[in-house]
Amino acid sequence: MIKQAEYIKSIVDLKDEPEQLPQILLLGRSNVGKSTFINTLTNRKNLARTSNTPGKTIALNFYLIDESFYFVDAPGYGYAKRSKSQKDEFVIMLENFLIYSKNLVAVCLLIDFKVGPTVDDIETYEFLKNLGKDIIIVATKKDKIQKTKQQKQEQDIKKRLGNPGTFYAYSSVTKQNIDQIEAEFRSRIKL
Ligand code: GDP
């Protein structure tokens, strides 16, 4: 269980990264349930603000977890509402973060269990794989699919992703697999 979670800062320039601790990046398209996932994992109602929060800046948001590692929350992709220049600048920063951050130990890619992997999701997954990243896939909102159809949906999602190594179906309603996902994160943190 995560005991402590604290918002540290939002950065738009990689030189402003906080102190050297292991980082886990959380990625996913807007509305995938990423803020809810972070809030559920950390037992906090409003630690991560939803993508719909007005004026939420396009930045990497750092949350210090149990004083030992960071969750790095990237804005949801699907940047339609943002201006082109903002989008380009952020995408470049995110790519640089992925390529150069020495403290990034894993990337948690969130995918909507009901919607399945979108073109953006698959592109992002391929990009991360090509960079050799350690990827943990979390398929959110499993509760939105009828119980009798869940197994088939999970198989379909995995197939479309080319059978990823680390995959968890998840729901912030039932909290299924939350302990296993946290254990995956912790196993990447070498203290
Ligand atoms: P974000 O844009 O990725 O940060 O997504 P949010 O966390 O704001 O969630 C988007 C919407 O999906 C909200 O209305 C949430 O209440 C809902 N949601 C998030 N997780 C779940 C889940 O596991 N199950 C269900 N049924 N709804 C969820």
C-alpha cells in the first residue's frame, strides 16, 4: 500500500526535474482514467487532477511516493484542443524525457479496456518498445464490460498489442489487480 503521496512540481523544461529518485511515467490518452488511477493507487481524492480541469498546464507532473520514487503524470495524448505549437513543444519534451531521463525505470501505459487499444495507443506502445522501455500496460475501466464478455475482450486487447509481457486488466471501481500493479511498480524501484 502506498502510504504517502505528495505533489512536488510540474515542469515544462527537463532541466527542472526534481531530485534524483526513480521515476515511473504514466501515459495514456485523455479520459482513459489516468487521474482516477493515480488517485485510487495513492488513496487520495484529488491528488491528480483530471484532464478536464480548466487551465491544466501541459507539463510533466511529479508526485513523490513514499519518499522513495516519483510518479510522473504526462497529459493525456489526443491533444486536439491544444494549439499546434504547444503540442509540438510538449511532444518533443516528452520524447526527450523518454530518451534521456536516467531515472525513468518503467512506463505505465494506460489503455481503456472497453474501447480497446486506439491507433494512438498502439503507436505509443510501439514507440516505447522501440526505445527498449520497460512497459507495464494497465487496461482501465474493466467494470464497464459485462462479466461474460470480459475474458474475450482481454484476449482481443492483448492480441492487438502483440501479446505484451506485463498486462493488467484494472478497474478503479472494483480495484481489481491494484496490489499486483503496485507490486510491479515497486519491483522496478531498486532501493
Ligand atoms: P484522465 O483524463 O485519463 O485523467 O481520466 P479521468 O481519471 O479523469 O477519468 C475519466 C472518466 O472516466 C471519469 O468520468 C472517471 O470517473 C471515469 N473512470 C475512470 N476510471 C474508471 C473505472 O475504472 N471505471 C469506470 N466505470 N469509470 C472510470
